[in-house]
Amino acid sequence: AVDLFGFATKAELETFKNLISVSGVGPKAGLAVLSELSPEQVAMAIASDDLKTITRAQGIGKKIAQRIVLELKDKLAKAAKEDSSFAQAAQNSVNVSAGNVPKAIEALGVLGYSPSDVSPVLAALDSTLPVEQLISLTLKQMGRQ
């Protein structure tokens, strides 16, 4: 059978191609991930090893999520040198690993926020701020969305 897939943006298409390149992930699973997460959220989940976010997609279990993270992490690093949504997410993950941001991500995780949800907000903030202030500013920003 011939199947035709359509995507709203080029980033969705690139993310889909990357997802189906992982062994054990077919078109149905790739579409399930993209129907649950945006390309940026997929890239952030991969960059931050956030299996819980990836497993929210229907039909994606822990083992498949681990395989996605393992196989696409290298592609994410290579894409950081190119111009794509994966590259933007990789840059955000670099910003997120600096200063007090990892502590803030951990604290926000205890409050029920996933790393892929809070990382883009934290990447825009000054990583030298105290952890408490980072958490406060992130919660305020998340409340506006």
C-alpha cells in the first residue's frame, strides 16, 4: 500500500523523518509522537533525556522512548551545526545545562512540570539568578501561556 503523509511545517516533516529512522519506530508511531508533541518538544525531550514526555504518545512505551533518545541524541548534536528546529532545541538544551538552571528544572519536576515544558522558558532566563528566582519567573511565564 502507498501511504501519503502531510505536515504543516518543514520542522514537523524533518522530525518525522528522524523519528522513523529509529529502528522499531514506524510511520504510525512517528505520527503518534507528533500528534502529542511539537517538533521543538520532541527535540527538548531528546536533549534532556525526558522519556516520560515521549511516552505520552499513544503506542510509545519506555523501551521505544529510550531507543528514540539514544539514536536521535547524536543527530540532535549534528543538527546543532545546521539551521533547523532540532538545532534550536539543542541550543536551548546547552543554555539549560548552565548555572542554576538544572536545579530549577529538578525543583519544577517535583512540582509536576516536565523538563521539556520548562526548559524553553528557563533557557531565556539568566542562569546566574538564584534557583528560587528562576522557579518563580518560570512559573509566572508558564501561567501566561
